Amino acid sequence: MLDSKLETLLTVYEKKNFTRAAEALALTQPAVSHHISQLEQELGVKIFSRTKGEMKLTAEGEIVLKYAKRIKALYE
């Protein structure tokens, strides 16, 4: 089973929005934010930069996303 935080990351990236990701995952928006914060703490990197309503992956976030996709593919 794919780690819930990685699944959340992939969904946030796909939906480009925490609220829409929360809806897709049947979670609350604060839960999605918490998953991303936990992942950032565990990895010691900032995954998303959030400025003026726009959300972008950081350089480190790009790497985390690449590995999250690989991990998901292995599970499938």
C-alpha cells in the first residue's frame, strides 16, 4: 500500500490545489496540509512554494515527486 502522504502529494500535484485534492481523497483540507507538512519534515525539504494563490514545486519537490511516482508505479 502506498504511503498516504505520498498519495496526498501526488494528488495535490495533479489537482494543483489542496482543496480539490482533499475532495478527491475524501479528506479535509487541513488533513491534506498536514500530510504535506509531515512529508516536508520527514524529508527535511520544502516541497511546494506557495505565493499569491499559485502553487509550484520547489527543486527538491520535483525530486520528491519523481520518486513518489516511481514508488507508486512499483506498487501498481
